[in-house]
Amino acid sequence: MRVLVIGSGAREHALVLAASHDPAVTALACAPGNAGTAAVAETLGVDLTDPAAIAELAVSWKADLVVIGPEVPLVAGAADAVRAAGVPCFGPSAKAARIEGSKAFAKEVMAAAGVPTARSEVVDNPAHLDAALARFGPTWVVKDDGLAAGKGVVVTDDLERARKHALMLLDGGHPVVLESFLDGPEASLFCLVDGRTVVPLLPAQDFKRVGDGDAGPNTGGMGAYAPLPWAPPNLVDEVVDTIVRPVVDELARRGTPFTGLLYAGLALTSSGPQVIEFNCRFGDPETQAVLALLRSPLAQLLHATATGTLAEQPPLEWADGAAVTVVVAADGYPGRPRTGDVVVGSEAEGVLHAGTRRREDGAVVSSGGRVLSVVGVGPDLTAAREQAYERVGRIHLAGSHHRSDIAARAARGELSIPTR
Ligand code: AMP
Ligand code: GLY
């Protein structure tokens, strides 16, 4: 099987690495890729915002399976274009990808499917903002109704800050979504979905804020771990039954079935799991931790998902133990990151590349905000953390920063779901 992975982050590096271990894979390419994917897969050029170009590449490279990593090409219709060109594609249609591309659409689908989520209102006129804010908070949750890479959300007890953020979004022509605040720890559950059949992966948790102790602004994700030792054993079944399957059925009922990875971002509240958001693709950086534990052949699974045959697959196999990933970010991230710095130690085991490229002289240099995702595995979270941080300690990147507390509270047994 010739597998083409679309994207250039550490998630795509994790996908090509896992696919490279699948005995069914005979050729592997990544477009546009990065310095890390280039060590495992052929590197091809492509414009991620151009569905037709992605489809042409799939045909000319003779791909048997295209795996689309990021949301931007999916929302733009890349999976539709690839399928229309006759190539099996792992990733939802543009219509199904709206579950991530529009928060208002996601809310409407959840309401129709009876799925628990925060109460919400869309505000598109600044004249209606103050009255709407008065119906929420404190705590206020203000979101951009569109793709914002996790950075368009403000969660605050400060009404003035909530107002300012909403006005800024409205000024930019973006409708604003206000939500009720969900208490409880967050979890991410990734499910393979072939339109009908739902196969959950291990649950994970990511760390969205830039600083230790969840200080500072939201980022694309600063680290993650899997599985969740503090979660009740029936959590995954409960989320599939009450959240994922109803949404998959609702999308199928509307004639826009979901094919690919449906990511449920959850708050595990005192009144049960509730949806914070859906994403239409593998999460980054959770994927780096989850796939480190997967023992089943990934490319065969993704091909079965793309071709509607998930129900015929054997149950997933996982390594025992835990995985932790720590993101090494460039100076300035999540603001304007400094790029072009030499990255030393990036070829070591467990080091996945995100914002890197190879300079003409052969050196690996930073080229984005999240530069590396460093993964450790072990019999438990404490051991996995130790390995991840030991590996981070061997990396050198001038001005870089990372969180030192990824999975720390879970490893110490300090997390639990609030009780009523
Ligand atoms: P989102 O872009 O919707 O994933 O939101 C980014 C982050 O904001 C989430 O991971 C949560 O930490 C926080 N957040 C979003 N919505 C809520 C909510 N309704 N209640 C509490 N926290 C939220
Ligand atoms: N880990 C958050 C995301 O992928 O959106």
C-alpha cells in the first residue's frame, strides 16, 4: 500500500512513523512534511489550501491511501477532491468537517443528537453583546465561530476582558459564540469513524496553556499524555454511547456521513462528560502520545476507515503503560515565533518534528512556533514523563521553552472528576 500523508506537523510525523511500522505499507510520502518526516517518508511539495493540487498529487504519486492531517485542507474540501479522483482518503468531506469548521454548526448537530454540551449563543451584532454577556458568567467563555487553532477562545472571570475579546472578534467580522462554563478536567477521545462504525482510541489529555500550572494564553497544545489513569474504566464506552455515536448517526442521517477521525474534546463534569468541541482530524499533540502506544497496523486501520470496512477489523491492540509528549516551542510562541535557529539533538529516538526544515548546509533549523514534540513511554505516567523530559534535556534550541508539568498532576494522582 502506497500511503501519502498530508501535513507538516509532529502529528504527521507520528502518523508516518506509525505507518512505517505497518507491514502492508510499501511506500510512504509526506507533503509538505518537515525535516523529521523526511527521515521516514519521501517529501513532496503541496499547497495545503488547494484541494485540487492535493488530489493531483495523490493521483500522480499513485497513492492507495491519502491521510489528511490538518483541518484546513479538510474544511476546504481536500478529502472530497481526493475521493473524486478515485483515491481512498482518510478524512471527512467538507460538509462533515463543518463539525470543526463552524462551532455554530457543531452546536446545532449536538442539539439534534441530544449530546450534552455547554449552553451557547451566537452573537453577530455588537449591539446585542452586553445583553448576551449578562445571560452568561461568571465565568465567561468567548469563542470565535470558525477555525482558530485553539487560540480564538478566552475563558475569564473578568467581564470587561470577555467584552473586549468579543468586540475584537466582531470588529474583524467574526460571529462570536458565548458558552456556559464547564467544570471538571478535560479529555480528548479520538475515534476512527467510517461513516457508521465507531472505533475509539485511548483517551488522552492535552495542555493548551503556554505555561506551567496552566498560566498564560492558549496555544495549539504544549503537551499531552495517554491513557488517563484517573478516569473511570467505563469512560470511553460512555463517551462513545452518549456523544460520539449519536453525532455520527446524526451526520449520516443528514446525508453527510463522517469518515476519518472524529475528535471529541470533553469536559468531565460533575454531571457527566460534556462536549467542549469536536475536531475533524487527529489532535496535536495528543496523537504523538496515543500512537506511541498503538500496536495495531495503523495504515491498514486508516485504509479500512477510508473504505467503510472498520467493522471487519480485529479489536485494537495497545502497549501496556503510558506515553507522554512534551512540546518544545520557539522563543515568542504562541505570539510571533522566532525561526531559523539551529535545533541540536532532533534526530534522537522519540523526537517528532513540527516546525523544522533542513537548511542547505544540512542543519535542522526551526521554522514554526511548535518546533518539536518529544515523546517518552514507560510502564506508568511517572516513567513516561521521566523518559520524555530526559529526552527534552538533550535538545538544544536557543530561546526555546516547554512546560515542565505535562502529566505531573495525573502522575501524582491529583486529578479526579468533580462530584455533585
Ligand atoms: P476550544 O477552541 O473550543 O477547544 O477551546 C479551547 C479551550 O478553552 C478548551 O480546551 C478549554 O480549556 C477552554 N474552554 C472552551 N470552552 C469551554 C467551556 N465551555 N467551559 C470551560 N472551558 C472551556
Ligand atoms: N490538541 C488540540 C487540537 O489538536 O486541537
